[in-house]
Amino acid sequence: MMMYPPIDDLVKNAKGNRYVLCTVITKRAKEIATVRRLELENMDKKAISLACEEVFQGKVVPSEF
């Protein structure tokens, strides 16, 4: 089973830091689950998948620390 988006590409978008990647995806998934709760019930995808796709596409980026 292939994972999309690829984890290596996600890590690159998080400045090479897996901890930052995990934190960004988790925070965004919580936002999506809160705001789009009713919409998610009718979709096949989960909030975590949508958050991963947003990071992969560059819509969500980690802030400078």
C-alpha cells in the first residue's frame, strides 16, 4: 500500500523535521475537525488526511521558531 502524499515529501515541507511535521499536521487536523465536522461526516477522507494533503500542497506551512 502506497501512502499519498509520500512521507519524505511531507518531511521536506516541514523543513526536514519530523516533530514539526507531526505538530503541524495534528494542529491542522484538529482545526479541520472542528470547523468542517458536518462536511467530514459525508466524506470518505478523515481530517488527518486532509491536513496531510494541505501540507503537501504548501497551503499549510510551519511557522518560524
